Amino acid sequence: MIVEYIRYRVPADGAEAFEAAYARAAVPLAAAPQCVDYELSRCVDEPGAYILRIVWTSAKDHLEVFRGGEHFTAFFTEIQPYVEQIEEMRHYERTAVRGPGSSVPTMYEWAGGSEAFERLTEVFYSKVVEDELVGPLFAHMDPGHPRYVAMWLAEVFGGPNSYSEQRGGYHHMIRQHLGKGIQEPQRRRWVSLLMDAADEVGLPGDPEFRSAFAAYIEWGTRLALGNSQTDAQPALEAPMPHWGWGVAPPYIPKG
């Protein structure tokens, strides 16, 4: 991806019309497959200064595909009157220097920390081993397995890197599913039992937490299902997934 920044200097009496024009231009911009996201910001200290940020799939997709495509004309028609007010228009590459701040708690913190995930997996696996559908998959489960899964979940949701440091991270976890031949009814029962356990141990029940929590569980169990098939060729090396409030991991595993 590439980030385009466009800096405008707009007279104070033209600010309302400028923002209205970009609101209209945003419709064809958002419809373009080459556009990842966009944001128009106005300077508080100098109200006539604006910055438009557009994230494109690539510079080529912006300059060649978008500008030569079906959405450009409608976009440019709206912003053309303001082209002369552009002070800068450049593409930037993202660097590795980025990350979340602390104004919003992590899902790990919101859930109650490591103790909450340990309670969850302890109750959950007591249900699993007694279940006729998924129990056979865990017939020879290591006694420490519930604690290891708690460590995994804690790290995924923003807690300490204990699973990576002590258990081998993604490299180790993926190997636990190879050749298991998990079936879809078993995956669904696993998810159902986990959600029951989450209720039983009192994980936060607010829609924001539960929807993000459920999204990860769906994502993770569907990967495990696919990776467990005898003909699967999963990527054995990938970063640990890190899940946030409605945010999926920013990578695509490659073989």
C-alpha cells in the first residue's frame, strides 16, 4: 500500500464549499477498488489548511489504474476547482515505526488480563473433554494445554508475549493442527462450547468486546480447520496474529 497526502490552502469563506465538494468526490473515490481508505482533516491552528490522506493499493494503481478508470472523472469533476489551491501532493511509504497508543484499552485488558483467559480455558476444556463430538480430538490432551491456550489468547488480544517466548509462537501453534482432520461440525461445537464458557466465567458481555472476540474465534478456528486437512499445505511461518477492536491482522500468510 502507498499513502498519498494532498495539502490544500483554502480561503476561509470557501471552506464549506470545499468540504462539500470532497464529500461528493468521496463517493466515486470510495467506489474505486484501488482506494483502501481516505480522510480529509482541517487544521485547528490554521483553519484554511487541509490535508487529504488517501491510502492506495499501490502508486501504480493510483496513477494508472484509478486515473484511467471509470471512477476518476466523477471524482475529478468535484475537486477540479481546488487544484490550484494544492500546496503539496506526494506519495509516502509506511515505515515500521507505528503502533497503537494507550487511550483505548486492549482487549486483553478489557477482558480482565491473564487470569480471565485462564478461567476461560479451564472451564472450556472441562466441557470439551466430556463432549462426544470434539472430545475425541483431545483424548490425549497435555494437562497444560488449557494454560497454553490461555497464553495464546492473551497474546493475541494484546497481552504479554508469553506464548511466543515460551511456546514458540505461530510456528508452534500451527503444528498442533496438522493432520488432525477436523470437521466442520466439530469446529462449530468447539466455538459453541467456548462461547458458553465465556458466559460462565463472566467475560465482558458488551457487544463491542464480544463481536471482536467472536470474530477472532471464527477466524482462528476456520484456519485451524483448513490447516488440519490431510492435503493442506499451510504457511508454517507467519507473525503471531494480534487482534483488536474490529481489526483483523494486517498480513496475508504466504506459503
